[in-house]
Amino acid sequence: MVPNNKTVRIFMMPQNFPCGPQSSCCGPVGQSEEEIENFKSNIQGGLGCEVEVFDVTNHDAIRSYEQVVQILSSYGPKALPVITLGDDVVSIGNPAIDAPNALVEAIREKANQI
């Protein structure tokens, strides 16, 4: 359980293909709807807490989250998704898809430190 009813936030960018879907120069950027829904349902199911999802391309929506803005300024879209618990950053970059429980455990550990 997450203490003090803190909210887990997932900061993401909708998946797009900057060079076109069939281009060999680069792959997709961002997260698919399926990936984000999997993160969200694993967190909610594993911790029983509220999860909010923010699209970082909506600058007004993330303006008040200075840590996330600084991470994006420093590392760009490769830092996504950024996952926070309250005001604390828990995860930067794509968690291992083959270990969905690892993300829940990382949030649980962070919650125990707060």
C-alpha cells in the first residue's frame, strides 16, 4: 500500500514515428497506449493506489512538475516514461517489460523510504 494516499504519476509521450513507420534510420519514440495501460494496471493492481497519466507534449499539464521538466530537458524523450510517487521520482526510462512486478516493487520501496 502507498502511504498517505500519495498518487503515482506516469509521464509519457504518445508513440510516434519521426522518420516514418517503415524507416530504418530510427525506431518509434514514446510509449504505445498498450504499454501505458499495462504500467497503469500493474501499479493499480499491485499497490491499490491512484495512478495519473500525463502526456509530456502538453506542456501546460507538466509545468508544475519541475523534476520531470528538468529530466526531460537533460535526457530528452529517452527518459520516458518517468514515474513518480508524490514528488519523488521512482523510475526513468522504459522499465523491463518482461518484469512488470519490478516497477511495483520499486514504487513500494520508495514508499517505504518516505
